[in-house]
Amino acid sequence: MPGLLADARLPLPATQLSSDDLSRAALGTLERLDCGWMAAEPGGRIFHMNTAARRMAVRGWLDPCNSGLRALIRDAAATGVGADMALPRRSGRPLAISVLPPLEPAFGAAGLLIILASDPDEPPKIDARRIAVYWKLTRAESALAAELARGLDLAAAAKLLRVTRITARNHLRSILQKTGAHRQSELVRLLMTAPPRLLRNDTE
């Protein structure tokens, strides 16, 4: 890894952009991340939530003042290591919460803690167009692949897409060949390795 980081072909840190520019770019990306993202002080107070996290809060699923969550943040700040928890809510499965280790002074935000939150009941947002680009699939193949990645079986996906099971099976055979996957479960794993999806706006 040190050799890779020292590779002269790679851009050097902050050679063209100021630290403020980089901070704004990073914060803008995190704000649009299709995953709950929060920033907290070592004492446990959450002072920033991105769009996805705010949606969870508005729906009553994520309370930034939750005593268990604040205790987890304080523990992570005190120990210097990350921590995880399942945060209960009124209905549905608990939210998956991860508190990352405190940022180091080198990042210009000593002591700041980042918290990620995801909803296991939220269907994965799969963009068939991205799948088509990444794996060179046809429109029909990428549509089927997207439904399989969302958790549907082949029969249910065929019904939703209004194609016969034979057609769906032929599409799946072609998809497996193009992606190099040997079974449907492996295909889903490959499809889920795409870069994180960013929200376009607050209403998406």
C-alpha cells in the first residue's frame, strides 16, 4: 500500500484544491449519499445530518437525542475505536448504526465522530441504467438484473416485467455469462458492488 500511495501517476493530496475546496466537495458528496450520515461531538451531540438521515428522523425512526445512541458515540470517543448497534424503532426492523473511530487531527477535525445509519427494511435502490453500463447488458437484461438485486426471485421478476419465465430465464443465462457469475446469488453480490448511489435532490 505505501508503494501504491507513492505512485507518481496518482494525484498528490490537495495539490490543486485548497483544504476548504476539498471539504466542501466531500461534504457535498456525503450530503447526497443514499445512506444516513451524521456528525457528532465527542460528548454525543449530533450536530449535522444528511438528507437520508433527516428523512429517517422526520419519519420518527431516528432520534438524534436517543440515550443509547449518544452513549455509543461517547464510548467511541473515549476508546478511540468504532462501535455498532441495532437502534430499535416503533415499527420495522431496528436501524443499523455504525459509529466510526474519531477523526485524527490530520483531517482538521480532531475528535469529530461520523455515524452511519441504514434501514434494513428499505429496498435497495438499484439503477438499471448503471447496471447496463457496468456489465454491458441490454435494456431488458439490466431491468431483470435490477429486480433480482432488489430481492425478487426469477418468477416474480418476470411477472413484474411482463415477460414469460422462459424469456426471463434466457435473459438470466445471458446476464450470468456477461458478468461471469455462476449462480443468481453471486450475480446479486456483483451487482451490489457498484459505487454508492447519490441522491439528486431532497425529493428523490
